[in-house]
Amino acid sequence: MELDWSALGQVAAVSLGVTVAVVVVFALGVLGLSRKEDARQGGGGSSALGRAQAALCFLACAAVVAYGIYLIVPQFH
């Protein structure tokens, strides 16, 4: 049995990169919710902008998770 170490390294690198990207996008979504709350409590700023940022970020995270499930489950292919 022979392992293709370069392919294994590529998979590990892509997995790490996607994981970091999803965590950053999720954190930006939480930041958007925080901005919405600050705008609501402080009376200034736009709460719609924070809500839109949070919605887009959480939607992007859900899309990445759905794509991962699509890749794992063979009945979806």
C-alpha cells in the first residue's frame, strides 16, 4: 500500500483553510448581531445593516455545512 502524501497534505491544508474561514464568517455574523443590539439600545446607527450582515454570514455558514453534507452522503450524488 502506498500513500500519496502530497494529496493528503492538500486535503489537510484545504480543510484547515475552510475551517478558519467558516469560523471567521460566523464571528462576523455574531458581530452583526452585536451591532444590531448596540443600535437598538443606543438609539443610533442602523440595526438593519447589522441584521443583514448577520443573516448573510449565517447563510454562508449554513451553505458550507450543507455542501459538506452533500459531499459526505453518497445518496445525494
